[in-house]
Amino acid sequence: MDKRITLDMPIGGTKTAARPRFKLKNILGRDWRIAYLFVLPMVLLMAGLIFWPFISAILMSMTTFNFNTGDTVQVGLKNYQRLYTNSDYLLSLSNTINFTFWSLSIKFVTGMTIAMILHSKLPWRNLMSAIMLLPWIVPEIVTALAWKSIYDPLFGGLNPILQGAGIINKPLGWLSDSNLALGSVIAVNVWKGIPFFTLLLLAGLKAIDTELYESAEVDGANAVQRFRYITLPGMRYVILVVLLLSFISTFNQFGLIFLMTGGGPSGATRLYSILAYEKAIGSLQYGPGSAIALSVAPLMAFLIYLLSKYMRHDERAAGVGKKGGLGIGKFFGGLFSLVLDVFFWPFDMLNRGIEKLGLALRQRMTGSSHKPVFKPEGRERMGIGIRILILLPIMAFVLFPFYWVLITSFKTTTQISQRQSIFWPNPPTVSQYEQLIFNSPFLMWLGNSLLVAALSTIVSVAIAALAAYALTRLKFLGAGLLTTAILITYLLPGTLIFIPLYQTLSDLGLINSYGALLTTYPTFLVPFATWVLIGYFRSIPVELEEAAMIDGASRLYAFVRITLPLAAPALLSVALFAFTNAWNEFLFAFVFITSESLRTLPIGLQSMVVGDILPWGELMAASLLTAIPVAVLYMYAQRFLVGGLTVGAVKG
């Protein structure tokens, strides 16, 4: 009998070949049992608090509430149709586009300039890098209040500086003049966003091989050509990711503008997100409000699709046309290259003219066009001096709000109101801090923020670590789909789901409770943390875990005792960012919390402003105390921060 064939002998006597035993892992994947346990918390979070609210928002946007009968009426797409004849909506959309375009353009140019300077030889480079990071770690409420104080036409510091420099001849209402308000909030958004561009663009610059620059210089390429043909192509992936990420966050900005202007004056700074809030929460018109929020969903979907291709390194999409056709990626790449050539042509011509002028000057001063005017040490010192001169005004722009918050917090109310000693407290006093701590609920708000931020961070990082490990190490059905879903939720703006989340929490009885924040904060913390950890886990050699499992260790043991310790920098980074985002969060806390005893710091500080009465001294003291915990954390974890973030976010 052939031993390779197993025969069964049924009662009837007929011989049949045995069928191979069915194994569930052939369908669900080798590691499906433990993998599904690892990703279950993530799946429940995304299904219950992200995707279902998003679907609810779509359904809600097709309804309207009849205040006469108290019934909800189905209206189909009429809410969307009305938008394009609604002057408020069209103005808000125009404001959003202008705000996004100018903010993004200025942030990119400034961030690239700072990154290139910090990447070069520069004294005190680490100190300057730390200073440039400061606006990023400051809570949004602190940013809004600080700049609102600076812009104040009566008590602020900007008008006296500009009047002293002869730029203006009378105080201007930067946030109260409809012609100036949008530009003023754009400047604040730029101040807040510069560190994000600088950090990631600097990481991209460090990844470019310096030998490429040396070879190009030997071949006669000038500085503009080296930047155009080496720096930009070498950073194209990082640049696209940074621009798309920043576009999504800037386009959906809410808290900063709402805190500074509330959308005024006369709708001059009302973005679409603010209009959606006013309609849905302010006027209780959930259907039209959801329609406003979702009107930009197709644009967000397209951008998220593009970003997912780059963030997942999907080269197949870019190489569709390799066998004959051009391919959409190749077409847009060629078009973008042509635009760059046109853009850099005048700079290249200017650089050539400067080089010719330099040769003529060298010929006249030394008698030879090949003999340098300055020695190498002199040229290097001159280059450092020029870079510092470029960096100094940017650093002044970055540091002035911190200086203004500090000095204002140590002034008496009389000094502030009577404009005594504008740029220095004379004499300094701690009365504002005493008033804040002993005569306001500040310490209660501080405790609420610490509790919510700490618990949200612990829960979010734990869920993210389990899911990220499963997606990078385990084989199971649906891993690719889940990875895509995580990226989509990572990029999904909170402005698209806060309205249905409000109704969901109302149905669960969680509105105006810690549970509302502890339930919703992971919706934006977990996807980010997971995506960063996926990139970092991929950088850890899998052989270390395989060796441990060969020696008898379980998969869970390998995860806890080997992978997690090696991923400590990334875990610290994502925990730091999660804590910061939870500490700074404004939109969800503002919408879901109404009780003063449950307010977090951003909402508490916002409540101190009553109409036109702004206690600037207490507000600046509170702003300083609010920023200190996060600043201390960043100072402690700075050496882990860049490595953990860039390995995860850039390689992910």
C-alpha cells in the first residue's frame, strides 16, 4: 500500500481518499487568535466612536428639525443644496481657503528656511532648535490669549512697537477690524505651526547624503541648483506628507480662531468649522450643521487618499505606467517638476548674476578670478553671521509672546490698564497669581486637566501599542484593511464628527461628565499613536523576538519583555504627544462639558473672559501656569522626542 495515500474504509466497503483537515488559520491567518485580541480595543473604538458617528453625521445631514411640531424631517440633499446659495456659508468657505493657503505657504517657506539654517554649522544650534519648538508645546488656549493680549488696541504690545518704529501712526484694532482680522489670525497660526514644519523638514534634511551636495558642487552647481535638484527631490516624500498633514489640520482649524475672534468681526474670520458649530450646537440645527461640516468631506477624502499613498510608501500607485502608459503619478510628478523649474528660474538667474559680480569683485581686489577674497575661515564666519541674521527676527517673532505673557503676569491691574511701563513690570508683583490661585477655580481646572489628560494618555498608548504590534508582527486576515482604517481615522478631522458624537454621548448619558472626555479623547489620540508606533516597531529587528520564541517564550512575553523596552523612545514620544493633545484639547471639552466643576483648563480660562471684560493679568498668569507642566515634560523628554517621532511618523 502506498503510504503517501491515506484510505478510509467505510461500512459499505468503498475506499475513498481522505480530505485534508480544514484549518481555520488557513483563512484567518497564522496568528489570528492573539492578533484579534490585540486589535479588539482598537476596532471597538473606531467602530463605535469614529465610523458610526461619521455615518450618523451623514444620515443627520439629510434631516432638519421642525420647531413647530418638534419632529425631525427627512429632506434628502436639500441641506447641501441650500449651502451654495447661503452667503454665510460661501463667506466661511472663502475665509477657510484664504486662511489655509496663506498659513500653509508662509509656514512652509519659514519652516524650510529655519530647518536649513539649523542643519548647517551654527553655534548654539541645540538651544536654537529648542527655542523653535516652544510654540508647538504651548496649549492652544495660551496661544490664543497671549496673542489676543498682544493685539489688544488699548493694552497690547504690538501697536506701541509699530508706532515706535514709525510703521503706523495710530493704534489699530487687529482683531476688531474686518480688514485686518484674518491676516492677524493667520500670523498666529503661522507662529503655532512653524515648529511642526521645522522638526519634520529638519529630519528630512538629515536623511540626505551629504556626498550628493559635494559632488554637485564639484560639478559647478550653484546653491539654487543644489537646492532644486538635490534637496527638494530628496525630501519630496517628507515635504508632501508635511504639507498634506498641515493642510488637513489648518483647513479644519477651530479652537484658535474661535478663542481669538469667535468668527468675527462681521464673519471676517468665521471658518466653515465655526459656522458648523454655530448652526448645530448654538442653534440646535443638527441637520444643517452636519451638512456644513460634511460639505468638505470629499476634499478631505481625496487628501487622505493621497496622503495614505505617501505615508504607506505605495510605490505601485506611482509606477502604474511603467509598462507603457505615463501613469497619473508620473504625470503629476512631471507637471510639478515643470512648475518648480519655472519658479526657480529667476532665483537661478539672480544667483548667477551674484556669482558673476563676485568674480568681477574678486578680479579687481586680488588680480585673479580664481583667488578667493577671504580665507576659508573668514568665509565660514561670514556664512554663520548671515544665517544668524536671518534667524534672529524669526526668533524674536517666536519669543516675544512668551516674554509678553511673563511680564504681563507680574504687572498690577493698574499698570496694565493705565499702560504704565508697557514692556516691563514696575514694580513686579505676584498679586495676579494670588488672585488666580486663591480667588478662582483655577486649581480645580488644573486637577481636571491632569486627570483627564493622564488617563486618556494611559488608555490610548496601551491600545495603540497592542494594535501597532499586531499590525507589524502578526499575520491575520484584515490587517491591511485595519491599517488603512487607522490612517483614515488618524487624518479624520474632529470637526466632522463632533456633532454626532454629541448626540451619541447624550443618548449614553455621558454629556457633562469625565466619561465624555475619557471616551472621546482616544478617538484622536489612538490613531496618531498607533501610526507612529507602527513605523517604530518596523525598525526593530524581528529576529530578536523569533530567537526568544525559539527558546520557549510566548508571543505575549516577547511583546512585553523585548519589543516594548526597545520601543521606549517611541512610547515616550507618543505618550508625550498624547498628553499634550489631551491637555490642550478645546473643541470636545467646550462642546461636551458645561459644568464649571468639570471644566478643563482651556475651557476654564476661556470662561474667565466675560463679554468685553478681560482680566489680562490673571489670564496671563493662568497661561503661564498652564504651559509649565507641558514645557517641563518636553524639557525632560527632548532627547527622545525627535528620534521617536521621526522614526515612526516619517518611516511609517
